[in-house]
Amino acid sequence: MSAGYEIRRPGSDDGDLPAGHVIRRARPDDYDTLIAVVDNWWGRTVVHNLPRMFLDHFHRTSLIATDADGISGFLVGFGSPSDPDTAYIHFVAVRPDARKVGLGRTLYDEFFTLARADGRTVVTAVTSPANFTSIDFHRSLGFTVTGPIPDYNGPGRSLITFERKLDPV
């Protein structure tokens, strides 16, 4: 996706950021910081869902939100190498004390901007059928929710799928 993505700061022309937050592209060296907090932020063990290779290979299309206390949220996503119309959001987390101010929504909006700039017309994601918070959040962002789809990720691993068509630029 587009290499020209700029840092987004409060007061930028492209919308409001939650107070005190800055959004930038991820860097490979962010991985150690993210992996150290992600289980705590999610409230369960999820480190196995975020291998280092995602930031090694998709940092230019992944986003980091920061505030005075450090990393406040992140989104790991990329353009599909097999489908030029599709972008995929793999993992999102917001620090517990930074929730409910629109930071997750803002990270998604920024990813939609990156995807559009790369000519993508659809964004997809998946989650566990038990992750009601994620399902409700994706619905609120205009995603179509499908599932659970049995055996989506192998035998006994049903998942919910999300798809959102992007408005043209």
C-alpha cells in the first residue's frame, strides 16, 4: 500500500484524533513493545496470533497510536497479495485506559484511508464467535458480519468474518 502515508496528529485536516494521541506507521522494532502488552490488553493469551513476521513484513500498512504514556493502540493490516481489491485487518488492540474515546475507530479509519490509496475496495477481518465486543464494534463500523463459519481455521475452529466495502476516494 501507499508509501506516502504521513503521521497523523491532533488537529490534522483529515478528522479528529482522540485528545493527546498521535498515529504513525508501525516499525519492525515496535514488535517487542506490542507483544509485551497484548495479552494484558486483551485479558487473555493472544500472543500466538501476532507473530513477529507481521511487523517485519507489513509495518508500512500497520498503525501505531501513541500518547504521553507510550503506545495506546495498534492495528496490524495489509493489502492482500492475492486479491488486489482486498485489504485485511489482522489484529487490533487498544490499551484499556485509552478505550471508549474513539481510538479504535480512528485506527480503522486510517487503515481505510491507506487501503483506498492503494486502490483497495474491500476490507476484511475475522474474529472468534465468542468475541461479542469485536462483532458489535465491526457492525458499528459498517462491516457485514457472517458466521460463525464452521472449521474456517481448521477442524473445530469456527470464525466470524467481516467485510466492508470502501467508498471510492
